[in-house]
Amino acid sequence: MFTSPEQFAATTKALFEFQLETFNTLASKTVQGVEQVVALNMATAKSSLEDQLAAGKDLSLARDPKAVLAVAASKVQPGMTNAKEYHQQLGEIITEMRDEFNRAADAHMTEAKTTLSALIHDVTKNVRPGSENAVQIVKAAIDNAFAGYEQVTTAARQAVSNVEAQIAKASAQVTDPQ
């Protein structure tokens, strides 16, 4: 079937390495995205605390109830603007993560398909009479390996979609609390 067992071993090793590389790339992208979200949350928390301290100071300096209401009203709009900016920046991070996931997965998928095509071609071109069953077994193994690769890619894409859905849900609660 193959010109040598080393050829088969090298090809299957390459497929395994593609899977591992894809997993590592997607894990790295996830960590980078989480780091960006944490940095955004820290910056937002710091800014919010500073705004609250300034608002508390302004409220403590107010001389009558009208002044207190005026100070409170003046702080509402900036707070809403900050929430919208946070939501927008968070959306940009998630969109960038999704795009990077898709690019990495598509690139690795293309590479794996090319390798699989070459492997299948080698399997079928060198078939000796009477070894059709062995060819079918090898093809099934290759198909299973590729199906596993596709499952990893699909699972990663679903995870990103789930994160996006949760962020959209949380953002909707921030922008429209009810």
C-alpha cells in the first residue's frame, strides 16, 4: 500500500501534529483573549472606583437637596457612556478572538485536508490485488483521525460562540436592566 512503513508513520504523525498545533494555537488565543478581558475589567474597575470617589466627594460638598440631585444627575450620563464603551471594547475583544479562532482553525483544516488527500492518494495508487480490505481499514483510520480533528475545531468554535452569547446576555443586562 505504501512505499514504506515510514511514509505511513510520517503522514499519521503529521496529522497528529496538526491536531496538536491547532489545539495549542486555539488555547493560546483563548489565554490572550482572557488576558485582554481581565485587563479591560481591571481598567474599568479602577475608573469606576475613581468616578465613585469623585462623585462621593462632589455629593459631600453639596449644600442642599437640589445640589445633591444635580450632582447625582450629572453622574448618570458619564456612567452610561462608560458602560457602553466597556460593552463595545468587550465586543471587539470577543470578535477578534472569534476571527483569530476561525483563521487558525481554517488554516490548520486546509493543511490537514491536503495531507489527508496525499495520504489517501498514496494508499489507493499502490494497492496490490487482494489488499482492498486493508485499504478500507486504513481509509477508515484516516477518516476517523480527520473527524477527530474536525471535532476539536468545532468544539473550539462552539466555545467561542457560547462565550459571545454569555457576554451579549451580560451586556444586555447592563445596558437595559429590568
